Amino acid sequence: MLKINEIKATSIISKSNLPDSDYVINPYVGCNHACLYCYARFMKRFTGHDEPWGEFVDVKINAPDLIPNNTFKYRGKSIFIASVTDPYLPLERKYQLTRRVLEKLIPLRPKLGIQSKSDLIVRDIDLLKQFDDCEVGLTITTLDEKLQQELEPTASSPERRIKALEELHQAGLKTYVFIGPILPLLTDWKKIILATKHCTDFYMFENLNLSGGGVKSSVGAWLAACHPEWQTEYDKIYARGSDYWDKMETEIKEFCREHQIEARVYFHHGK
Ligand code: SF4
């Protein structure tokens, strides 16, 4: 059962520690896409929630009002929406926070990056087109709908995400697919590229990082309950000294070079 709280935030544009972003905006706290591998579950600690991750969302109802007017501070700076929630949660249909944040950002002329697992993102094509510099991404971790339902229960199906990408691309927006986290043995990244390259300008890749305790226990419990047959292979891949990810990173870079695909690889190697 989703617990929804309307809250008033004190600020909305935060300094980013993500690669390639100066600032981040998170219109919501929590995320009911409830992805099994979500690294953002650490947010529970900072926000005093004891509900399971995915079962609460705080709605920052004043988010658009916190975007300043008439400032040059963000001109040409990269702002990413969103780092610890999805800007197009089902609740966004009602609250329209992301939409109203975008309206306020356009005159500030930042370099915008926005990424979602929901096809609701196409609702805002009219606004996204008004940014001087805008990259719009859909995350795809698998094309297998059954597996996607296990991993990301309330997000759009892979098919709907691809349709959204097509619509964004046809509207003239710069699109990307975030293939991440790559789940060993499960994420067929080549298949995802082949299914989307007609409507995608570039790709980002991230591997599944199990160094966070919350992610490790969530993914571990899922493997044990639903896919015990993969456990041994996962143990080998995540064993000290494994070169699994080094090899995959090389393979991705070679594949993308051969196919003249722009690739941005953000792999964690546990080093
Ligand atoms: S959409 Fe992103 S923030 Fe939301 S649960 Fe999934 S991984 Fe976490």
C-alpha cells in the first residue's frame, strides 16, 4: 500500500555528485517504481521513513515555487532530473510537479538531462523542445516483460518505453537509452541496442553494483527466491578478482565503435 505525503521542501536544486551533472532536481522523495536493484533506497535513512522502499512517496508540492526566476546561475550548467526518484511516477499525472518544474527551468537556460522508466515523459515533449540543450533518456534493463515486471513492477513495459523513445526522437529531441543496471546473465544489452537504435542518439551503460548493503540484500533475496539457478554464477561474478565487468566494458566499447554508436560507460569495478 503506497503511503503518500505532501510536504514542503526547503530547496529543490541540489549540487550533484553524479558524473556529467552540475545539479540535480528530485521532485519526489521515494519512488514507487520500487525497482529491486534501486540504489536510492539509502534515502530511507535520510528521510526518516520506516516503510519498505517503494511504499512511500513524499510529494514536494512547492517544488516549482523553489525554482528561482531571473537568474543566470544555471545558464549552461547541467541539471539532471532525477537522481533518487523517477520524475514520471504515476503520481505525476495528478501533481504535475515535474511539468511545472520544467516550465520554470526553461527561461534559466540550463543544459537539461531527464530520464525515466515511464512513457508519461512524452506528455512534456512540448516543454522539452523549448530547452536549448536537452537530452532525454529512457532506462531499459531488459526487453523481457516478465523479468521487467519482477524487477520494476510499476514502471512502463519495455515496449511502451521504446514507443516513448520513438515519439521523443520523432519530435526532434536528443534521446538516449540508459542500459542499467546491467544484470549479469539477464540484461541483453546488444538486443536492447538493436531494438532501439532507430530512435536513439546515444547509450549509457551502468553495471549492477552490489556494494550497497540494501541493494545486495534485495537482489540476493530475489535471486534466492525466484532464480536460485543463477546464484552460483552471480557468486563467481562478484567474487574478488573477477574480471567479468572489465571484459564486458571492453566488449561494449568495441561493439559500439564497430556500430558507430556513441557510448558513455559508467561501470563500477569495485576498485
Ligand atoms: S525508478 Fe530509479 S529511483 Fe525509482 S525505484 Fe527505480 S531505480 Fe529507484
